[in-house]
Amino acid sequence: MYADLYAVLAAALLVLVAVLVGRHLQDTYRTLFVHWPPLFADWDPHLGPGTPAALLVAAAVVAYGPGLAVRLPWRGLLAAAWGACLAWTWSLALVDGWRRGVAGRLTSPNEYLTVIGRFHDIPAALRDFTHHIVSGTPAPWPAHIAGHPPAATLTFVLLDRIGLRGGGWAGAWCITVGSTACVAVLVAVRALAGERLARRAAPFLVMAPAAVWVGASADGYFAAVAAWAVALLALAVSGGSGRSLAWAAGAGLLYGLTCYLSYGLTLFALIGAAVLVLGRREVRARPVVLAPLVAGAAVVPVAFTLAGFDWWEGYRLLVTRYYQGIGGTRPYGYWVWANLACTVLITGPATAAGLRRAGATLIHRRTAPSHRTRLAFLVAAALLALLIADLSGMSKAETERIWLPFAMWLLPACAFLPRPRVWLTAQALLGLLLNHLLFTGW
């Protein structure tokens, strides 16, 4: 237990140093371009219409979550986890009010809904997409549109086309879909590391401080798509299912979509590779499962390529755009470690302690891998993907939002912790404090 506390103290110290050093750098040099480093946020203590609900949901999950996670039937647990995660995320978003917390999030100048009118001819817009990425080109895309492949923007264009117009529907889409990520992670953990650990992880996936940023950012939606890609792959290689080929095809399809939602999420291939390693017995017994996986993964890239969008050219131009803007000014020497402080804030103190236990599990593993070792290996793969993203230098600041997809796969490490209610209380308090003391705009 003392080792867990040391891990939490080390994580807290990292955050404190990031705040103090970041405050000095921003006040002195103005090079961080954030108002409350290391988070892209403003100091703004406030209450809101979502406050009572947020307090009620937090209290209910802390009091009843661990017990219900053990007793509920599996499908009932998945439904309860999604419902509780929806309630937690919606209530936190509404602390800022409907307009500022939900409906206005995706209508700000850098966001996706500002360019809906430029996609009246979708094929033409896709063919022309790369011509507007770099600053200085005619009608350059706003930052978030330029920073992502067009599937991200196209999602909101299609919502608009089917009548779900405006920031309210867009925010509701991101919260509703984003909240399913917790279910996807539970499905994957059960398939790869057993139901007991999945049940222990469930309350922590619900009560994640990351919900502050899932409601309502497009990155929450990206996190869910990536999570379901991994979950379906886990089902495909876990054995005992006649639908493994269908699961594999679905996993490939969603991974392909993930790559066209965010360039950086190609790193989910590392987590997918970890799933294949954990399911290698099934893969060796039925190597045919790889065929629909590869075929599914090709569908979205082929479709966008035929439509005229070149992913590699888009990424090359994005790098140019990134260094033309504040990404080229923000100091790598600060963000390469301050980004990790952002990760501490979205995953919470329980995850810091859980990661310590996961590392100890891998170090002291026995010859035959246990369920605990398998879960620790999956979490380690997610941590590796996050660290590579960090070292790339293409994620300087705002990683509390951008790294939501990776953060979801660190949270299952909390399954290793004793006294879950104590740790859940810490998670809930952090989420409540973040949302009530800061305004986390982006």
C-alpha cells in the first residue's frame, strides 16, 4: 500500500512541477499558449446546472459501483456501466451549462461545424481537402479540420445531412458515442484477461476524470471508435466464438476508420499487436482470422483514396501546418514531460497506483502468464503507444483531450487495486474539482 501512495505522490509532484514551471514559462516567455499550464484551460471556479447531478452520480458510483460490478449479470453490467458513464459525462458537461458545456463546444472558430457549408459537394471537398491544410493556401482549414483526416469532419457533415444539425446534436453525439468506450474496454479486458478483472475495472472506467474532456469533444468519439476496434479484435482472437471472422472484419473496419479520424491514432496498431500476441494461440489455430482483419482495415483507406484524399500527403502537409503555427513555438523540452502530467489528470491518482502494480506484475511474472499478467501487458502496450506519441513532438499541449483514446486503456490498471471505494473517491474528487475550478475549453 505504501508503494501505491509513493506512486500517487510522484504523479502529484509531476503535476505540481508542470504547473509551476509552466506558469513561469508562460508568464515570462509566452510560448506555451495555454492559460493554466499544463492544461488548455482557464481558472474559473463555478457551479452549474450539472453540479447536483455530478455529485449524486459520483456518490452513487463510489458507494454502490464495486458491489454492483460483482453482482450484476455481465450484460447488465455493460448496460449499467454505459448508463453511469453517460450520466457522469453529461453531468460534468452541464456544470458549464448547455451552451458553454455542450452546444457551443464544436461551433468555435477552430472546430468542425464551422466548415459544414464547404462540404455541399462531398466528393469535390475530399479531392480538394489537402489543398487547404497549409497556412497561406487559399481558404485554409481551421486548426482542427486541418489537423485531422477528413473522416473527422465528414462525421459532422453527415449528421447535418440527416437532420441532426448544430452544436447541440454534435455535442450529444460525442458524449453518447464517447461514453461507449468504457463498454468496449470492458469487453476487451474480459476477453483477454478474464471476467473478474474486467468487473473490478468497471467502476474506474465509469468514474474516470477523462469524462471532463469526453463531454463534449470529438476526441471522445475518436476514443470510442478506436476502443471498439480493439474490443472486436479481442473477441476475434479469444476463441470459443463462431463469429470470430466477423469480429475480425469489424475490428479491421473500425481501425481503418480510426486512422482516418486522427493521424496519431495509427499508433493503436501497437495495442492491436498486443491483442494478437495475447490471442496468439487462437491465431495459430485459425490464421484465417487475419484475412478479414486485413481486408476490413483496407476498406476505409481504399474508399478515401478512390475519393481523392491522399492520407500520406495530408499528414506531410499537416506537419508543415503544425510547425507554421503555435506547435512550432511551444517548447518541446517542457511539453515532452508536461504532457504526462496532463495524462495524470485525465486518468487520476488511482491509475498512477494501478500502473505501478501493473509494472510490478510484469516484472515478477511467472513462466505461465496469468490473467493479471495479460492485463498488465495490454496496459503496457497502451502506455508504450502514448509515450511514442509524446516523443514524436506532434502532441505538444492539449493532450488531456488528444490522448483520450490512449488514456482509456490505462484505466483498467485500477483493477489491481485493493479498497476500490477509497480510490474511486479520489477519482471522483479529481473530476469534480477539475470541472468546477477550471473551464476546459479547446
